Amino acid sequence: MNGQEVQDVRLTKATILVLEKLLIRPEGEPVWALEICRSADLDPGTVYPILARLHERNWVSSEDEDGEHPGRPPRRLYQFTKAGRRKAVSALLDRQSRLRDIGVR
């Protein structure tokens, strides 16, 4: 598999929430997982596996934070890849369209 290929992910409710939280971040501004947990009101046991799947399928990239972080390990920061952002926007728009078609808002 090409390292840049973006594979599909299953759009569970939790995955949709994580994607939405990542999408509200400006490009180039990564977010740490616990911030996603708090803003999406999801447990870390839900968010971390979703981020791992998104990373594995090349939707997001991740890196450890730079700089000083006394008394704690560096945070893992996540942000969309360019292709991952396009895929997320497309997947969420397609989902909204399907829901509208069946009368769900």
C-alpha cells in the first residue's frame, strides 16, 4: 500500500464527533487527544482508538509536542493530512445528504 493512500473508515457516531472536532481546527494547528475527549464529551477509551484508526488509514498525522513539559510526558498532537481533511469533509457531506434524503436532520 502506498504510504499516502487514504483508506475509508467506518463513520460511527463517535468517529463523526472526532472528525468534526478535528475539522474545526485551522489547518496546521494540531490538537491533543484529551482536548478532543473533553470537547466531544467522549472517553479516552473511545477517542484514542479512533485516532489510531485514522492515523493508520492516513487521515491524520501525529507527533509529540515540542518544548518543555515538566512533570509530564509530551502530548501526542493530531491533525488532518491534506487528503484526510478532504476525505473527512466529503464523507461528512455525503452522510448529511443521505440523512436529508431519508428525512433525518
